[in-house]
Amino acid sequence: MEGKQVWKGLYAESFAQAKKEASQLSESAGIAAEPQGFAAIQPEMPRTANRIPLATAVDTYLEQKSGKSQKTIYQYKRTLNEFFLGSGCRDKEVTFAAWNDIDFDKKTYHVRRKEDVGFTPKSHESRTIPLPDSLIALLRARRKKAPHERWLFINEEGRPDNHFLRKLKRIAKRAGLNCGQCRTVITEGRYEKRKKVEVSCKDRPVCEHFYLHRFRKTCATRWHEAGVPIRTIQNWLGHKSLETTMIYLGVTDSEKLRSNINAAFFD
Ligand SMILES: [Zn+2]
């Protein structure tokens, strides 16, 4: 289930901010929002007649609240997160994604080298990744008021946004999504006071369940389950070897197929 579990950590913080009022809003409208924690992790749960995913509730809420800055933050995180999830890109490939790499007609992202900023894709190859319609729609909306003429995602200094992993772990912690079980050693303090300490994900942003490649694996798994051939997935992910792609998808693990294998031989 590793790659299959979908979560939206990058904008979990926005959920945390808005979820309470969002659920009140949907209640007053006579529509029940999905249980918050669950919806934040699996917002693509199927809709039923009387339930709406929390993502939709939050959108509606922010729409009505006309809280501009909050809505901007939320939309930024949502677009960034969907970009990770919908493109399967590595973090540097997201950092250096430029508007002219996006083909809005063909709905693709062209990952290419950018010498002036010292960006070279891993294994030195450029490639073109198809993006889902939902992500294209978010990008179209962002482009209308693009805060930078070249880069899709920028930080407060107007430079390509980065440190996504650290940010993701902080957001997960603040949103109360940490598992509470992880323990890890970090270096703390300055200069001569620097020392190694063991910390827990209970009160620190170090939960191992949150890492960027999880978006990438989830994306690959979705492509795979939608019937995209492994060779094509290898190309979209920019893997040099097919074996890496197979490991990603867990298709080398014959134990997972044990029941199929036995069924094939009537065992
Ligand atoms: Zn943890």
C-alpha cells in the first residue's frame, strides 16, 4: 500500500487552519464534510450524495470568506502539492519549473537543463511529462496572476522555491499528522554548543512518513494502475534503468503476487 496511500501534506497546514470553520460552513449548508484527518490524507475519496471532500469545503469556505492572503497561501500550497503529485517530479525539477516549460495545449511539462541556474536533470536527460487536467487548471489559474515571469514557484525573496522536504515535515507536524513513533538523531545548537540529540516525531518535525519521494511513488503507482506501460513510466520519471522503475512500483516483489501465483496453479 506504500505508494498507493495518497496524502496532501504540503497543504495540510492550510487544512488545519481552515478545516474547523470549513466543516461548520458545510454543516450550515446542510452538507457534511469528510472527517478532517482522513480527508486531509485522502481527499480524492469518492463523493457521495451528501458528502463533499474537505478540499472542496475549504475552497468554498475561502471563497466566501474573501480572506485574500489565506486563500493565496492555500492555493499556492495546493498547486505546489498537486504539481509534485501530478508530475512525479524530483524536488529540483519542481524548484526549477518554468512557465515556458509548460505546454498548456499539450498539457505537458518539459524538464530541461537550465545552465544559468546550474540545474541539470539527473542522468542529464530532458523529458516531457504529461500532466493531469486538474493540475493544468490549477496552473492556468496561477499563471493569470503569476508572481514571477519565469518560475512557477517562488519563495519570499522571489527566488525559485526550495527546501520542500523541510517545509513538508514542518507542515505535517503542525497539522498533527505525525505518527509519534519515529525517533532520530539530529545536531542542535551553535558553535561549541553543537551536539547530537535524539528527538521524537511526537514534538519535532522529523516524522519519517513524510518525504517527497512519496509523491513521486504515488504518481508512478497511479500511472501504473491506470495501465500506463512500465517503459513509458520509466521515461516520464526520468529513470535510467527499468529496474529502478520496477522497484518503485513494487513489481519485483513476488510475495505480493503470492495469491495470484498460487491461483494460477490451483494451489
Ligand atoms: Zn513519525
